[in-house]
Amino acid sequence: MSKNTMQMSTEDRIFHVFNDIFLILCLIVVIVPMMNVVSCAFSDPSNVLNGRVSFLPVGLSVKSFTYVFKNKLILTGYRNSVIYTLLGTLISVIITIIAAYPLSRRELKFKGLFTGLFMFTMLFGGGLIPTYLVVKRLNLVNTMWGVLIPNSLSVYNMIIARTFFASQIPADLYEAAEIDGAGDYTVFFRIALPLAKPILAVLSLFYAVGLWNMYFDAVLYLNSYDQYPLQVILKEIMTNATTQAAMVKATGQIASAETLAMTESLKYSTILCACVPMLAIYPFVQKYFAKGLLIGSLKG
Amino acid sequence: MRAKSRNKGKGKGSHHIGLYTMLILPIVYLILFKYWPIYGVQIAFRDYIPIKGITGSTWVGLKHFRNFFSSYQFSRLLSNTLILGSISMLVGIPCPIILALAINSSRSKRLGKTVQMVTYAPYFMSTVILVSLVMQFLAVRGGLLNNIRAWFGLDALNLMSDPNAFRPIYILSGIWQGTGYGAVIYLASLSAVSPDLYEAARIDGATILQQIRYIDLPSILPEMIMLTIMNCGSIINVGFEKVLLLQNQLNMSTSDVISTYVYRMGIQSAQYSYSSAIGLFNSVVSLALLLFVNWLSSVATETSLF
């Protein structure tokens, strides 16, 4: 390494200096807005409102989190998000796998036709309104199934899983089991599934992240605060507080500096609470995510 | 003999009924939630009345399309959509490539890994959280941007309600969130490049910039083309959720795009047929774009999606 550095031309040395500066700038640009939110959430609410908090907490305080835990909407939202994420991931992974596995088998007749049936939906769809009308017609609106089932299968993920089955599990294994008299379901449960653990992990993570982050489907198909997931509640808190602040400004009445500071800091702490589960699993997840992306980029 | 009869059995397909029964549920799903809506899209050509059902409603042909094309909203919606979509696509393509090249040529492996890990993180944030971050960053009272402006004695800006700021906000926040994620795929193919190539180039006296130009770029060219084709649909399919969340009464003149208009007309005003027509127009244009770019790419570079 040191030998290489010795041989390095001036041009390359300049390149490395600029490259390092660029990479560090990238780090700063990504981290600063996040740090700002964390600092605001842990600062005294009045300092946040008066613009005293920029990069580090000012007047360290966990007051804003007590607002979060007193807020019933946030707590039910959290509960709903957890339920939707767990149940939805289960449904999605099952339907994805039972589509991907048969489509990966050479023995399946009309494989091209079936695959085409799936692929076509990636290119063209009925659009928002016709889909909404179908979900309504099936009486799924205002139930949690309305947000879990209509988008449960991602064809993209199905193709990733199919590619995994086709390329990572040798067909000889299936054949050997079939010679021993195993039926299709035995082969699937005893051979394919145990070997598919990596792809099950990838799919679960893809779906879980999507479900935890779901916003629009919930707004579209749900209609009550008992059912809304955390993302919708967070959005409500963001805009409600905005209008509240605007009203105070317009009327010139100081509603009460404390309420204002409270709503403002509640926003920061709720953002943080909504991020925590994702950021907590992130270090473990990112490896699998990259892996899934790479399987996806293989031509299957 | 035994082998023969087994092959015969396979030929009949009677062996693998299980594979077909396994597919029943996914196919039912596809029919219900993907193909039934495609069948239902015909309400774009009818005056749909829910009680009468789809086929019972009067056929009106292209009435809704004509209404949309001749409405005063049309040119604004189309140009807002295309401007937003094409600028974010054009800046969205090079950013991940530049980041991946910078990480890949970094001297320090640790710095590279850290940058990769940190820049990838925003991808996992939901659109609501991203938009909340943006709103708090730009907040008039206590927002980071205005705090910094205050240090320099500048007045506070309310960018969220400024129509001219909408596009930069949308595009920059998209870069902030998506660049690290986009770089992953390039980094994977860069890491597959044989070290011998760099070695040989160094012996020939190539600088790092020349190595990037003649080794790195050609090795990621297939991915670049593939991702560009896939992104072309996004010229017209802008990030609906993010636009909706960033939208407010004051920035409508730049933030109103086709998909948010469909939502407003269809769900909020229950004009099902009219909004289905607009949605169908959108889907057809996006499909045409994809097919066109795919064809162009297969002719020009012999790389294509299908």
C-alpha cells in the first residue's frame, strides 16, 4: 500500500484529496438533517420553537417524549403499524413464495404463459380508481384486509424469489426426492423451503419495510383513527400543528406559548419514534437488502 | 425402461398437479386485484353510475378524454408532471453513479464503507417521514435552514408555500433519499472488476481518472442502460405519495400533477369515469414510453429489458 502511495502521481494525489472531501460532504449532508431532528426531540421545547437548536440538543430534556406517550392516537397508531407489518408480511411472503416456486420449476407446463400473466401487471394496470372500486366491491374498504391484501404480491419480489429458486437450488435435489416418491407439496415443504431461508429473509424485509412505511393505501382504504397506522397519525400531527401555528400567527393571538412549543416538539419526537424500528433493524437489514437487489438484477 | 416410463409420466404432466394447485391462490389474486381493475378501466369510456354497474352504465366513448384534453387544467398538469418527472430522472441517473465511483476509488476502505452505510439509510424512511424532515428543516420557526439564515442576518423564508421552491424541494429530497440506494447496484458490479485490470492500467501509467473512464464506466454500462430504461416510466409516473404530501394550497401551481389530480377528482369528488380516463391516459403514455425507450436501447446498444 505504502509503495503504491509512493508511486502515486500528483494528479492521483489531488484526486484522492477531492474524493475524500466529496465523500465526507456526502456524510455530512445525510447526517445533519437527521441529527437536527434528534437534537430537537431531546431539547427543551421552548428552545426548539425559538430556533436555538441546530446541531446539538439545547437544554437536554425528554419532555417531548412524554407528550408522545400521553397521546392516545400515537399509541394506537403504533399498535396498528405493528399488527399490519407482522400480518401483512406473513401474507405477502406466503403468496409470493407459492407463486415463485412453481414458476421456477421446469416441469411446469405453460410456464411462459403463467409468468407472462404476472409480468404484464408490471407494465400496465387499471389504475387508482378501478382498483379502488374493486376493493370497495369486495367489501374490503374500512377493514385492515383492504390495506393488507390488494397490494400483498409484488411481482418484482416474486421474480427475485423465482430467480433464487431456479438458480440456487439444484434440480437434481427435486428429482431425487421425486424418485423416492415425494409429492409436489412434500418436495416444496421438505426441500425447497428449508433451502430458501435466505430469500425468505430478503422478502420479509422488503415487505416489512414497505408495510411499516405504508401511507397512501391506509388513507385510501381506511377511514377511522382506530385503524390508522402510525404514518397517517404522524402526517396528521405534522399538518395539524402547522395549521395551528399558522392560525396563531394570523390572529395575532398567542394561543399559549407552551402549547405551541409542545406541538412543535411533539413533531420531532414522533418523527423519531416512527423511525426507531427501521433504524434499529437497519444494520442487520442492509446486507440482505443489497443481496436481494443483486438477485433481482440477475436475468432470470 | 424405468427411466423411460418416468419421462413419459413427466410428459403427461400428471406428476405435477401440486405445482398447479399451488398457483391457484396467486392467480386468483392476480385476477381479482390486477385484471379485474383492467377490465373495470372501461368505465373511462362510460358514464359510470355505481348502482347500474360497469356494463350497465351508458357508453360515451371518448367524452371524458376530450373533456380532459380541452380542460384548462390539462396543459398545466401535463407540463408539471413532465417537468418534475424528467428533471428528477435526469439528475437521478448520474448521482448514484458518481457516488458509487467515488466510494469505489476511495483510498480508505473504512471511509467508503461508512459512506455507503450512511447514505443508504434514508432509503428506509417512509415518504411521510421524509416529508416531515423536509417540513421541519424548512420550518419558519425553529427550522434548521432558517436558523442558519438567521446567523447571517437573513430573513426567514417560507419555502413550503413557495411554488417556485416545490420542484427543487422534491428533486433534492429525492436525491438525498435515493442516491445511496441507487449506488448499491453499481458498487456490486464495480467490486466484480478484476484487480488485474487496475494493476495493468497502473503499470501503463494510467491515472485514477483514466481508470474510472476506461475500466469502471464500461464495466457498469449494462446496469446504467437497464436502470435508465426502467426509470423512463417515472417521467410520467412521478412519486405520487411524495407530491401529495408536499402539496398545499399555496404551491398548487407547480405541485399539481396528473396522479394527484386523479386522486382529487376520483376519490375526493367521486368522478369515477373522468378520473379513470385520466388514469388510463397516464398508464398508456407510460407504457408507450417504456416500450419506446426499450426499443431504442435494443437498436442502439443491444441491451434491453425484454
